[in-house]
Amino acid sequence: MKLLHIDSSALGANSVTRELSAAVAARWQDDLPGVVVDHLDLDADPIPHLTGRSLAKDDPAENDRSERILQQFLQADVIVIGAPMYNFGIPSTLKAWIDRIAVAGKTFRYTAEGPEGLAKGKKAIIVSGRGGLHSGQPSDFQETYLRHVLGFVGVTDVEFVRAEGVSYSPQHRADALAAAHASIPRPQRLAA
Ligand SMILES: Cc1cc2nc3c(=O)[nH]c(=O)nc-3n(C[C@H](O)[C@H](O)[C@H](O)COP(=O)(O)O)c2cc1C
């Protein structure tokens, strides 16, 4: 089983989502020996914005990287995404990754009945961190977006590990982190 562990927080050692995403990945490794983890740090090693040159495949180095990112996603059984809320949405570094994995003909296609996701059979665990409280609010363009775009490419088994209100006070942050750690789901074997 392959687990793709993605981080996108720019806050390094002070990051809530990095702490939690590492705990999720560790739980999978502890509970399911043999899980192979691939770590993608989108802050340390950002993916370039998708541009006209990218779509034209003008730059062989960029094209190779884009293909490697897509294959890494396609080969993963489980994807753990550390996703802080930035300006009500996701970090642009994480959006740059999505722009490389949402590829017509590879991860989705349009049919006479509408769009169809092609990256089926995967599980995603979104580790969400936010300074304020946004659950169920119109201000949530982060979790709702991630659920939607993952569903669009065929990943419909999505769980959330959430720490929110972390900017309210140190106590809020500590409580939110403790609750998020306690909510980390136990891994289950995915159907072959
Ligand atoms: C650039 C930036 C933008 C942010 N924008 C928001 C926001 O729109 N709403 C919010 O509730 N918190 C916002 N925050 C707070 C983060 O969501 C919060 O610090 C969260 O813990 C980030 O996850 P991290 O600790 O893993 O980086 C922002 C933080 C940063 C650094």
C-alpha cells in the first residue's frame, strides 16, 4: 500500500497541519506495516504555477516533473493532505499541485452524461488547520473546495482531521490540536 503524505504549510515547525499530518502518516505506518510513505513538501519544494508554457509542454524539465507528480498521485492508495486555510481557501502551493493532478483523460473525463472521475479507489485524509471557525460557514472555501475537486477526479472517500480556531488563543490552539489528534481515524485495509 502506498501513502502519499503532502504538506503545504508555510509555518514550518510551528505548523498545526504538519504536526497532524505526520501523526496521521505515522498511525498508518504503525497499524499497517508495509505501508510505503512518499512525502511531498510543497513549501520546501514548490511546484511552478500552471501557465500557457506548461500546457504547451514547452519546457521538458517542467513537463517531466508534472508527469512525476501525476504518476505519484495515481499510484497512491491513500493521500494525506496537510491543508491550512489561507485567505479562506488553500495555499497556492497546494493549488499548484492540484493543477498538476487534475488532468483531462488521466484523472477525469467528460462524457455525454457529464464529468467522470477516473482516479477511483483511493482514500484521502485532509488535515485542515484554520485560525478561525469556519465549519459549515460560507467562508469555508478550503475544505469544501478540496472535497469537491477530489471528488471530481474520483476520490470520494474523504475524511477530515480538523484543528480550527487555533488563532483565538494559545488555549484554543492546544484544545483544537488535542481534539484533532484524538479524531485521527484508524486505518482500514482498502479493498484490493
Ligand atoms: C497567509 C495566511 C493566511 C491565513 N488566512 C486565514 C483565513 O483566511 N482564515 C482563517 O481562519 N485563518 C487563516 N490563517 C490562519 C491559519 O489557517 C492557521 O494559522 C492554521 O493553523 C494554518 O495551518 P498551519 O499551522 O499548518 O500552517 C492564515 C494564516 C496564514 C499564514
